[in-house]
Amino acid sequence: MSPNPNSKDSSTRALARLKPDLHISGIAGFIFGICLLADFIGTSIITKNYPANQVLPAIWSIGWMLVGVYILFSLKVASQWEKAVILRLGKFHKMAGPGYFWMIPIVDTLANWIDHRVMVTPFSAEKTLTKDTVPVDVDAVLFWVVWDAEKAALEVADYKAAIAWAAQTALREIIGQSVLADILVGRDKMDAELQKIIDERTTPWGVTVQSVEIRDVIIPPDLEDAMSRQAQAERERQARVILGESEQQIAASFAEASKAYINNPTALHLRAMNMLFEGLKEKGALVIVPSSAVDTMNLGGLSGMVSLAQQNLPKDEKK
């Protein structure tokens, strides 16, 4: 979701930025434990052998404590994907890591740890008006990576929050410049435009955007119902158009077939008799013949002959 400056997480991040990141490594802690053990054992031995001398055990103890504390706060270990920003007396000194490195306590400050892995930031634009004044909710996800750790640490206070805000602002701008139909259909185009806009804003921070993907577009329920009815009406219209085109093709086929019977009445007569025969041979069939065809082609006598022939057939053949 989009960052909320009033949330507890944002307050925690802001408070964390005020405190130095000590980032105590396990190796430094182990060496510090060894120093404490050497301090305890050495102090016991010195006290036992020189009970009257109180200065020597104190020097031994303080010396080992100083060595242990120095190693604890000086030895740092960065993971393979990390780099540490080191400030010396408030000025940028170097980028350290990955691996182990040393710092001078008090003089050096570990300002920030930069992660060079691909980061994922979800963001959204709620109740944003499109170009045709339709309120929509859009959820998207941003994939980005830090390519310059020095810029990410020094150019912007909190580059992760800044990237999230820049992405959300760019998404609102794109929605305001697009109509609803383009948002619903042209998601790939919106992804490319968002990537270009966000990348232009984050490049000065040492961050590059790899891709932007829109996950979901939510429209008002009333508009969703209206669009569903519109789509249903469009499908019905297409079905009627297809039916009309089919009727045109059938009529054209009949018109082409009729040309063969214009100057050949015998062929037309034979075709009519064939159609009548096909209709009468079906059991219980009812054939309706125009009166003009009965008069011109003598179909009345022909149908009577067919009926008489059916009556004279044996019972088995009638069945």
C-alpha cells in the first residue's frame, strides 16, 4: 500500500534514522566475549599471585575492556548484497563492503546500509478521477534497484519512502491523463509510461526502475453493471449482424441457383417433383405447395398418383 506519514511504521523509521546503526557483527561479539573471558581469568590470576598489588589487576581489566569495546564497535561485516556508508567527522569518507571492514569509534559514523538487491514496493491510487471523470482504485507494484549507493545515501533522506511517494504521484498523473477504456485495455502502455516517469525522478537518487506492473483496477459497482449490460448488448448486436449476413449469403446462393432454371422449365419441373417426393416419402409429412406451382407443373395429378401408390403398397412397406 502507499506510505502513510501518520502511521506508526513511518514514525518508527523516522526515529530509527535519528539513532546510529551500530550493526554489531557476530564475529565482533565473539571476540568481545573472548576479551571479557581473558579479563576475568587474568584478573583472578593476578589477584591470587599479587594480593597486595591493586593497580595491576585494574590496569589488566581496563586494558582488556578497551580492546574488547574497540573491536566490538570497530569490526563490521557487510553481507554480499550490502554496502555501508561511512562518515568521518560528519563528511563522507567511503563506501565499505561487502565483507569485513574497520571503523574508528567516535570519529567514524556508520550512516546507512544500502541494499543492492532488487526491491519491491507496492503502491496504489485510491478514488482517482480519470480523464472522463470516473473514480477508480488502481493497485500496482514497483521493482527497483540501487545502482549508486553513495547517491542513495547522500541525495535523499529516506530513499525507500521517496520512491514510494514518487511512484504513487506518477500513477495519479497517468490516471488523470487517461480515459477509463485505455486504463482497462492498455495496461502494458501504462506500465511503460509509469516506468519512464518514475525512472526519471529516481535516477538522481542512484535508483533505477526495472519494471512497473499494474495489478488491479477497481471501478464503481454501478459503472461495472452498466459496462456489463453494454457488453451484453454489443454481443447481441453482433449476433444479429452475423444472422443478417448469413441470410444475405443464403439469398445470394438461391439467386445463383435460380439462374439455372430460367430458360429450362423441364429442369425446374424435375426439381419440383424431386422436392415433392422427398417431402411425401416421410411418414406423416405435410407438404404445402403454392397453387401456381400446382397449375403450371401439374403437381396436383402427380401428388394424387403418389398418394394412390402409397395406398397400394403392402403393409410392411408402408411401415
